[in-house]
Amino acid sequence: MSSAAYNRLHGLFKNSTATATATATGTGTSTAVSTTNKIVKEKTKRPKKSPAIPTATATATGTVVSRPKTENLAFEPLPMSQLTNSLANLKMFIDTFKRTSNTGPFRYSYKYYDDVVSHLARAKQHAYIEEILEHQKRYKTDMTKEAFVARLISLYGKSRMFDHARKLFDEMPELNCPRTVLSANALLTACINSKRLDKMPELFRELREELSIEPDEVSYNVVVKAFCEMDAIDSALQVADEMEKNGCECNLYTYNTILDALYGKGNILDADKIWDTMKSKNLDPDVRTYNAKLRGLIFANQITEAIGLLDEMKTKGVNPDVYTYNGLIHGFVKDDDLVAVKRWYAEMAANEIVPDSVTFRIIIPFASKKGDYQFGFELSKVGLLREMNVGRSNLQGVVDGLVKEAAVDEAKELVELVKASNFIYYKLKLSVNS
DNA sequence: CTAGGGTTAG
């Protein structure tokens, strides 16, 4: 889903309680419009006719457009914007979502479910998450496939609904779904994602002793992650030992998880020992391994070493990614070195690494802090044109700075750009104090 | 089913 669609959807959720009741008794004949306010205003208008929509989705009257099966099979997660645009309120969105679930390819689009559920979770609409996920139980054949149910467990976990995840796991036998270490791992991960680490030790024991599910390397990696989350890295290392004693090999997930924790605390010495361990096992570090170390070096203000590490990874054939460059740029921000930030931002482009919203969120406020509002202006434009969520306060900082420097035309240009973008939160005030 | 950076908005 694009960032723009994200913001529209999120805005929809925010206003959901108001609009849900306002339109509940209406005729439900709203046309496809782009903001919630407009939706409410135009709800009595008659739609001209059904809009041309490429796949099964809601029309303005809330019915489903049936398309030939072959087209449904070519489902792409594109209609998010259409769904959010054409819906008068959240309840309708949920109903449409449930109806659209009738097409198999839609149900198997993990990314789509993930997006919708995570936005619902952020908007604290847990009842709707339950509604969507419980709705899946009507697809009885799917519910007998463990991977499908594990996905739902995982989604509950990410929504911090551990009890729901647990309940679904318990229901699996009556859903005629085989229950193996795969769904057990999904449930263990749900402990972490729903911040219920307290549930983990008991659960781990229960899985093994009462359900006879033997942990595999994924299970151990989840436990390793859990201890790292609790800042108990020694315990994480003990689990790694235990895992090998039980016939599971530590892999990159294991070590990258531990390295992230160590470098995150600035513990470079212990982290280097992990690198030795990996080497002795012929386990080649990947981009995440290097990025973890890079972050550790930046944390310790060792910027020169960080640049050296970038060279090393290139030599070893590990391609740097946007995390690598963001980390490095973050280091130069810490170093208060705007010239270097600019150079490495350019270097990033030269290496064909596409900046992401974090890149802009790091650099733009720094440019403003250094008083280089022109650079902030350029970056803001790039970010907005790429439909990225650059951050309202970051944009405001640039606008204010431009105004302060009497660059009112540019300030206005930026404000206009913001207005034209689909980010409903970007309502900048042009603060001219004259 | 397992690992990453920075944190929105009335």
C-alpha cells in the first residue's frame, strides 16, 4: 500500500466513531471521494454510475462488483486506495473487506491483511480486527491449512491481542487443522509482538510437555529474540547453546538478533566475539550483520571505522542497502557534519539506493537545525513527490525557516505541495509574522 | 512461523 493510501486509511479510522454513526442511517450512496469530510457531506448525492474498478471491490452502494474469475485470480493489492476512497466509514470498510475476502487470492494476500490489521491496531480498533480475522473461519478449507491459521495467529500477535492468538491456537483441533511446531512458533512470536513475554516460559514448557511439540530452530530463535528484548543477552546466548545441544544449528537469524542487541547497547567487544564464532562455523555475515555492526560503531561515535566497514562489506560482496546509508548518515548527523551528510546522501543515490522515509526524517530536521533551509526544501520536495511520510513537524520546520529567511515563495510552494499530496495530516500553517 | 533503522497526527 502506498503511503498516501496509508494516510487516508488511517484518517478514516481516526474519524470512524463520528462518521460511523452519522452515516449508519443514511442511504449509503456516497460517491468515491478522497477525504472523510467530503464523504459525509456528499453522502446524499446519487452516484452517477458504478465506477470502473479493476477488481472485486465495493461500489458506492456497498455492493460488490463481480468480475470474471480470471481477473480475480490476477489480484493485485492495488484497490486499497479505491476501498478507502469509496467508503463512507469504517464499518463499511470492514464489511467490504469481509465481502472481498470471498475471493481466494485476496485472502492469501498476506501483505494486504497485514496492512489493514496493523492500521486497525494503531487506531485501536481491536473489535474490528477480531471481526475480520474471525470472519476467516467461514472459509473452512483454508482453516484446515496450518499456514493459513498461523498467519492469523501472527496477525493477532502483531495487534497485541495475545489472548485471541492463544484462543485460535487452542481451537485448531476443532477446526480440523493440524497443529505442529509451525503454528506453535507463530504463537511464541505472538508473545513477543504483543509484549507478553511473561507468557513465554510457561508456553514453551506447555508446548513441549503437554502437546508434544518439539521446538525447532525457529522456536529457539524466537526465544533468543525474547531474551534480547528483555535485555538479557546472557540468557539469549544460553538459549543459543541449548539450541545446538538439542540438534538445531544457530543461523543468521540467531546471530543477527544477538548482534543487534549487543551493538544496540554499544557492547562492541562481546559482539566481535560473535563474529569469530560465526567465522568458525563458516557462516557468512549478510547485510543485516554488517548493518548491526555499523549501528554499533555509530553508537560509539566511531564514524571512520563505520566508513571502513562499508568498504569491507562491498569488498566481501555484501551490498549495502538503505539501512546502511541511513545509519551512516545518522552518524554524520550525530557528528554535526552537514557537508558529510550531503555527500553521503549523494553517494547513496550514486549507488542506486532509494532513500526511504527514514532518510528524510533523519536529514530534514538536521538541515533545519543547521539553518540550511534550501537543502531542507529540496529534500522535502523529493520526499513529498515520492509520497513519503516525511513528518509534519519536519515540513513545518522547513516552512518556518524559509519564511524567516524571507523565502516566502518557496515556503508557499512547499505548502502547496503538501496540500496537493494525499497526506491528510499535513496541514501546514504558513506562519508569517509581519 | 524467526532478525534491522526513526516515530507521525488536533
